[in-house]
Amino acid sequence: MPRTQFIDLADRVAAQIADGTLPPGAKLPPHRAFAERHGVALATATRAYRELERRNLIVGERGRGMFVRDASVPAGVGVEQAASDGLIDLVFNMPGSAADADMLRAGLKRLAAGGDLDAMLRYQPHDGRPHERKVLADWASARLGPVAPETLLVTSGAQHALSLIMLGLFGPGDAVGTDPLTYAGIKSVAALRGTSLVPVEGDAGVMDPDALDHACRSHGLRAVYLMPTVQNPLGAVMNEATRRRIVEVTRRRDLLIIEDSAYAFLETDPPPSLRELAPERTIHVGGVSKSLGTGLRVGFLIAPETQLGRLTGAIRATTWNTPALITALVTAWIEDGTLGASEDTRRRDGAERQRLCRETLADLALVAHRNAGFAWMPLPTGRRADPLVARLRECGVAVSPGAPYAVGDPPQAIRLAFGGVPLSDLTAALTTIRRELTHAQETLP
């Protein structure tokens, strides 16, 4: 088959999209009908559709067909941070409070009065300064069971820690199991590394151990990625019995566990961590961006000794070391109780915003943790996410569709992130969302 045939066909459809003949949301014919209409082979039609998907002009939805994508919805919404001037931004969760600037001012003043400023201008150990690793390890021990400082590596945020794991421990063709709806950042780093993510079924953000065992047999998994305490985007907390069953499967199948605790501080009475239940095979990832500030890129990973060498090498190859100034700030805030107080504030703030969401969106589906600054909203039957996202942008509200969080077929859902959004703006945004869902007439073709 000439390569230009499917390209020419894709170009013709693209032109119809550009001139409005095929408007946003228009349903395209099934592959076979499309092939017959244009007098081409089924394989040519399939390749033309794939080319249109590659150009972000159409989107496929399992069981529904192919639809023209709305160009007013940025292709990277929910993944790429972009300017949202004039919009109430509910895409990225950026918790904060009026007292944060005073906290930073006081912390910098204390550092300036210290005696080791010159040391902060020099290269640091790749894995972090020993005394700061100890502070972080002691703090983590209260939540994860005993943590030896030698097993903790300081990173430039939790996302950097996930990148180190993918870079240092996995390669192209390796497979890692995840929840079908999971953190968008793990998708990004896996794609860059060429590592496959395999969706493992579960219930509302809690992975099914039997499904994990089946995925090991059918996909040859090397690891499983989980957020067992306040899962993103659903806010679920996995119970202890399920955690123990997950651990049993990973031991029998010799899997690594990647445990992400980005939002774990929101749960005040969590079950034992996976790291505590299986320290010999768990790589635990943590950070402070959601509890202190998104601009403070300090995180850590705790790993079995057998993995430390390759992970340290990945730090050396990426950032060399974490900026000493920021690490010094954060560890000082751990020692003086500032971090703990900030976590309490974030929990209270999240709970207040969750109450506001449930009051305003009273009879609409909403899935969330009680203290989280984010929520997941499955759309009513017959509604599609992309047209709703586009319409909300026209009304001054930016939200993320469900696709960035999906490993596999995208759901018809939106994610709301409202940490740090002024309460008056949040009320206005939620009222707009309710109005559009209640009164708009857009339905599936």
C-alpha cells in the first residue's frame, strides 16, 4: 500500500475539520464504513484514523466510536501546565494559604542567620547531606515504620523520584501494573522511558489482588505502581487486608512495589504502608509539594539496599544533587513542627472545600477523599468529557478531562483540582459546572 494513500485520506478529513464541515464532537463512521465511503482498503482507513489521532484531530472512545476533537481544549490539558489567564483554574492542585509567604520569609531569615551558607553554594552528596537524610528518615519512620537514613535518597520532588525509578530500574519493553485510573505523572515518565503501563482492574481506586496476579501471568509485570493511601485521582484508601494480599502477590511473583505517598498525609488514620509490610521490595516515594508548596521541589525515595546504587546513579545523571538551600528549609520545618502544622492546615482546608463541592453539586456524582483538594466526577450517561471541558472554558472555568489519568480507554469524567483556589472563585466555578451539566443538551450521537 502506498504510504501517501492514508496520508492523503487523513489530509482530506483534516481539511473538513478545519473548514467546519466536520465540527467538534462530530461522530465519524466506523472503520469499515469509512473505508467503503472512500473506496479504500480497511487497513488504509485504519491507518488514516491513526494519523488523525496522532495529529490530535480525532479521539477514539471504546464502544462509542471516533469523534472530532474540540481544538479549543488544549491537547495537553491535565498534563501540561499552561497559562490560564481569565480562567478559574481547576486543572492543577496548588494548595496554599495566606500564611505561606510569612512561613517562607521566616525560614529564609533563619537560614541567613546560620553559619553554613557557604556550604550551600557547593556540590552536595548525590543522595543528600547525611544530617538531612536523617531528619527525613526520622520523620518518615513515624508513618512507615523504621527507616534507616542510608536507605533514603533526597530528590528534587516526588516526580523526580518517579523519574529516577523509571530511569534507573526499568527499560523499554518492561511492564508495570497500575490502577486503570492513576496519577498522570507516572504515565509521562513511563512514556519517556518506553516502559509499558498495564491497567489492573479494581474497585474505585483500590486494586484487586487477583487481577494483579492475572496481569503478572498475562503481561510479565516487573513492578506495580500504587497510591494506596489517598489515591490520585479517586482519593481511595486501600484497607489493610487488601494491602497484605497485594504484598503476597508481589512476593510470589517477585514484583517491585512503587508506593507513592504524595497525598497520604491527608488520611489521619491510615493502614500500615506497603513499605512497612514489604520493605525488601518496596520503593517508597514521598514529597512536600502538596503539604508545603508546589514550588518547593523536595522529595525522597526509600529503597531496598539492592536498588540504591542504580538510583543514586540516576540522581547523578539527572540533577547531580538536590539544591541544598531548599532541602535545608524543608528539614528545618520538619524539626520545628512547621510541616506538621501545614499538613493540618491543608487537611482542614481540603475538608472545607469538599463540603462546598458536595453542597453545590449535591445530586451529581462525586468521588473524593474527605480531606483532599481534588475530586473526580463521572459524567451522567450520554455526556462526553471533551465538549463539556470546551464549554466550561468558554464560561471561564478550566477543568481536566479524565483522559490524562486513564491507562487505556479514557472515561467520560472530569477531574476538579481546587487546592489554593479562592473560595469565592471555587463557588462560582462549581455553580457553572452544575449549570452546564444540568441544562446543556449535548449528548452522545
